[in-house]
Amino acid sequence: MKTNLQMNADRRRAVAALAGMAVLSVASGGLAGCTPEKPQFKSVDLTGADYARGFSLLDQNGQLRTVKDFAGKVVVVFFGFTQCPDVCPASMAELTEVKRLLGADGNRLQAIFITVDPERDTAELLKAYMTNFDPTFLALRPAPAELARVASDFKIFYKKVDGKTPGSYSVDHSAGSYIYDPQGRVRLYNRYGSGAEMLAADIRLLLKAG
């Protein structure tokens, strides 16, 4: 049988062990609480990508634009052309709906349309096209020589497809959108057809992070 002295020593060791476990648990919880959670984006996360870092192109009003012009806003960049029959108008209409879903934060969204058909997409035509969707949306028109460089920078595919006449050609092109956070960093790639609600949710996360 254990003596009272031995039993008291056992109790002290048990209490000390429990106290150590409690301290470890609190410390672990504290460390976990201090680690920021990574945003759960639904789009493809491009954070840290070494491409699609920005642009420097004239808009439909003849003003030179860069992503830095829109500090504090989320910028969504889409490549297309005004005579596109379906994908382009659907994507622009989706951005209009995204702006509506954002409510008061809608003014912190900047949609950018970069034409892959600068030969036919004149500044006047791009102005009218943007007005059809939202007067705050901007269209950028690279010179033909600039287009190849910009498309390469963004890893965008585009190819002219001959029509029945020289002026009736079409342009096959990538249909996703690049998204920049309010600090002008490329963060996401949104696949075509993902839906306005999903895109709006990702933009809210970027606006919240600042």
C-alpha cells in the first residue's frame, strides 16, 4: 500500500501533467487563431502569377490606362470583340449583373474589355458597345502590333477565322476573365460560364481583404 506521502506526490504529478496539457492546448489554440485563413475562392487562384500583371493601352476615349488607375477597385479583364455573337455579350452582361449583385460595392468594380479585333473595333464602335452594358465599363484597343504582345502577356489565344468576305471574318479567342484585387495584383482567373453569383462572391472576398 502507498503511504500518504506517496499518494500526495502522485496527486501533485497528476495535477502538474493536467496543467501542462491545458497550457499546450491554449497555446495551440492561440497559434491557430493568429494564422489568417486563406480566402476560399471559387475561381482559379492566380496569386503570385508571373503573367497577366497589367496593361498599358488606350481606352475608347483615347486615354492611356493601366491597372494602377483603378486602385481601391477590383478590376475584371475580358478579351473579346464587338461582333462576337454570343460569348462576349454574355460575359459583359454577366459583369453588369455582378455589379448589381454587389449593391453599394458595385462602384468598386471596374470592367475592362480588351478587343482582339482592333481592325474593325474602332473607338466609336467600342464606345457604343460599352454603353450597351454599363457606361462605367471601359474598352481598351491595342494597336495590331500591340495585340500579339498583350495576348502573350495574358496567355490569351486568338485567331482570325475567314468568312465569306474579307470583312466578315470571326475571331476565335479565350473566353475567361482575369481579376485584380484593389492593390492592382492579379489574383484570379474566372472561367466562362461560371455565373454572376459565383463571380460576385469572389469579388466580395477581394474587396473585404482590401
